[in-house]
Amino acid sequence: MSAASNMAIIKHSSIWIVFSYFYLSGLNMALTLSIDSQQDPDITMTLLHVFYSIALLVI
């Protein structure tokens, strides 16, 4: 493999690592906020709140 090919792999991997970190940080924040917004949190309502808020962001 050439040096340019190695650099392309390193850049691509670095971008995906940074993207994954921010994506997981945002998902963790959404989960925390959805738990805090409920009076009596349970797992089904928490997941429903998280996926609903993510769906609103995508639309």
C-alpha cells in the first residue's frame, strides 16, 4: 500500500471515530433528558421518548 492510501485510511478512520463520539454523546444526552423529564421512568417510556425526540430531529 502506498503512503497516500495509508493517509486516506487514517483520515477516514479518524472522521468516523470523531463522528461516533459525538453521536454517542448526543444519544446519551437524549437518554438522560428523557429520564429526567418523566415522573416515574420505566424502560419502555424512556426508549419511546428517546426515539421520538430523535425522529423529531431527523424530520
